Amino acid sequence: MSNRNFFAELKRRNVYKVAVAYAVVSWLLIQVATQVFPFFEIPNWAVQMVVVALVIGFPIALVLSWAFELTSEGIKRENEDLHLRSIASRSPSFLLKTSVTIDRTPTSPMGSRTRF
């Protein structure tokens, strides 16, 4: 997968939006913890634990946003086949172009496919 396709896939799966939302909510929670915990005489290590939990949760949130999508019907598993089918249905000549591209691969005299 090329970098361009990878970043397009991140955008399609809303990973960027989840990362920004997680960062904003984490910042807010850290601010609340640093302001409220001392008022209730909660030890400083509790604030550190909040920060550590949020840092550990960040990659987990990104992986979950990659694997699942939030729809009006609830949380559903992201399916690449549905995305590919939607591309094929939008472009009727998609399969024809793909087969022509594969068919134009040069062959050696022995009959096996080679690439130049």
C-alpha cells in the first residue's frame, strides 16, 4: 500500500477525526484532574495515573477507529469489501480496466509471467 493510499484510507475510516477528538477530550480531562484533584485532597499520583491511562488509550482508540465505524444503526465492523464493491458499482468499466491491465503483463517464452 502506498503512502497516498494509506493516508486516504485513514481519512475514509475517520481515524484523523478520532485522533483529534481524543486529544481534545484528553486535554480537557487532564485540565479537570489537575484543578479538581487537589481540591478534594486526592494525591498527585492519581493525576499521573489519569495521564498514563489517557496516553495508553490513545493507540487503542486509533486501532478501534480503524477496525469499526459508527453508523446510525450502531457500531459496525469496517469492511473493505463493501468499499471495493462501492468503487466497482460506481465505475462499470472497473473490472474491464483491471482485466486489460493484468492481460497486458509481458510473458517470457517459457510461459511464466515476468515483470520489467
